[in-house]
Amino acid sequence: VPQLAGLMSRDPAAGEVYHPPFQRQLCQFCHNFGGGIDRLRYSPPTLCFQCHGRMDQMGPTVHWPVKQGRCVTCHNPHQAPNKRLLRMAPPRLCFQCHNPEKLSHGSDNPKCLDCHNPHSAGERLIKTW
């Protein structure tokens, strides 16, 4: 697929994190190129759940993007500058939707993922370890 060629040659030393199928150029894991048209094999989140499991069933409370099947709200499916293919590092990513001024526990140097599961967990997505 010519339009992907430039993306796949990026230098891993540049700090990018790569999705393993993308890094190995195994596009067919996610894409179906039948008839010269690039289509996903399944729509997200079904596509993501093929390898990553049901992130929406880890607890009774499900984070809105997960509930809506919008994995790509937080994750880039090919490459990203942050671990776990996050589009931005937390808490900046969290603050794209959540107002830091409305946090009940304060917003000074928040480490959201220390206490919250970003997919599904107990009440208010609090981890139950």
C-alpha cells in the first residue's frame, strides 16, 4: 500500500511507540484490501477486541469512549508518541474531556491512572487492584 510506505519507515529511535502488526507491516491483521479498497476487517471495537480482549467487561462502570466503541479517542492504531499507543500522555489526554477544575481530589499534579482504570472498573472507574 504505497500511501503507508512513508509511515512504516519512521525511525523507532524518534520515540514513537508502534502497534506490533503495523511495525511488522502485517496490515492484513486489521485491514482488508480486496478490490483495491482499504477497509477494516471489523469496525472498532470488535477489531480491537480480536487481540486485546474485552476492555469493556473489566468492571461495572465503563468509560464513555470504551462504551461507545471509540478506542481511537485515546489510542492511535498505528503509532503514537506515548506508551500504550496513547495519543497524548495523561493527564493531558484525560483533560481533553475531563475538566481539571471539577476534580473532587484536586488537580495539582494529577496522576489519573494511579487510581483510575481508563477502560472499565468499579464506581468512578476506581481500580480495585
